[in-house]
Amino acid sequence: MNILAIDIGGTKIALGLVKQDQLCERKQIPTITVTSAKQFASYILEQCQTWLADVDRIGVSTTGLVTEQGISAINPDTLAFPAPFPLHHELEALTQKPVAMLNDAQAAAWYEYLHLDEQDKNMAYLTVSTGVGGGLIIDGKLHCGKNNFAGHIGHLVIDQDGPVCGCGQRGCVEAVASGTAINKQAKQRISSSITNIELFEQAKHNPTAEQVIQESAKAIATLCCNLKACLDLDVIVIGGGVGLAKGYMERVNHYINERPTPFQVKLVAAKGDHDACLLGAASLFEHSA
């Protein structure tokens, strides 16, 4: 089965042609501001016209809350779509191919679960990127909840006096630890033009840069330990541009290992690397959750 995999993030869209669970071709385009799902679907399909003749189905992973009606942004700062945004219906209408759509971190969680080295049954996938998202595997099954809201762990509050989050709460993990949050801190404390790539480079010799990253890592460690306490997880898989940045997971591990033993949890890097969500979009068809 050949699948067009689409992964929609706040700043970029990854497109892939997946054949027999293997990513054969890949391209990346910017996420644009649109007013209609049809306009957005057309924009995506224009970029992969040469693949469509070989495609049997289309799998979509996206940031935000996914329902039958479409996509709704929990945090409009990370995804500025009118809600609900029925992208899956427009893709089906334009291609006449079956479309499955799921929250990106939930899709990635299922992919990563299928590729664990050990037979763990309770797992969380945690992506630290533009935002902070997650997906939960409980007793070997993808747990989405009645409203597909399960796994939005970036909106767990860890600091009641912390910064206001785009979701409307104060002190969410996402508001403290996401790529957006650390870049905001870096611009305030180091340079108005600094990027996160530059931030990690500067951390080697700039204590302020290192402190910004450490604050993010400590928040993620707190989240991991809270998840262990709630769900008794066997493992947490870390992904995302920040999560997979060199040295970041080691920083998170350091803070986890400072906690009492019952709260400690094993961390592993995403097997799908930066394409876990893209491969997760394809795995919606390859396997049944």
C-alpha cells in the first residue's frame, strides 16, 4: 500500500510518499495562513502532484485537536486555522482517496509504540517542538479519549504563576518549555534575533543560553515524572526539533534522576527521528490501533 503522509505543524508541513512502511520520498513546505480548508488542501496537493497517481490512501497528522468536524487549535499561537477546519473532507473531495487524520503526537505515539525495542505496554510520546504535545499508549492501545483530547500533555499546568499560554491557562508546560517559549526567553535575555539553533550553539560557552535550555529541560522532566506518577509508564519517547537537539534529552534525564526513584522513568529518542509524526500519519493505515 502506498500512502501520501502529511504532517502539519505550526511553521512547516512535511510531505512523504510511504511504501510498505518506508519513507521513499520527502519534501517540506511552509505552513501558510489560509481562510478555507479547500485552499489549504489545494496548496498541499500542488506540492505532491507527481506522487498522487501512485497513492492509495492519505494519512494526515496535525497539531491541534482533531474531531470528525476537523481541526481546532488548542493554542491558536501554534496553528492559526479557522475552527473547525475540515481538511480531511477537502482532501477526500479533491483526490477521491480515503483519508485518515489524527493529532500529530497521537499518530507519532502509535508509530513509536510499534517500533519499541522492548515489549512495553504503557508509553508516552512527547514532542518538544514549536509546541509541546504528546500521545499515550495504555495497555498496548492508543488512548485518544472520547473527544480525542487525551495526550495534550503540553497543557498540563506546572507553574500557576507562570507565563500565560495560548490555550488560555497560565503556566502550562508548553508556555515554559516549547521551542516558541525558549526562543521568546532567548530573545529577551540574549539577542532579539537569536534562533533556537544558535541558542544551542551558544549554550556551550554562554551561561545564559544554557540556563534558558535548562529551564525548558527541567519543565519537561517535571512533566515526565508527573506522567509516571499518574500512569505508571514504562517508557517515554522524546521527539521534536528541541527534544532531539543535541544534549537536550541528557539534560531532561539529569533532572528526572534527581527525583525519588518511584517517579523516575526511562527516556528513549524517537525512532522516527524528526519524521515520527510523518511516519505516524502513514501508520494510521498500516496498523490498527
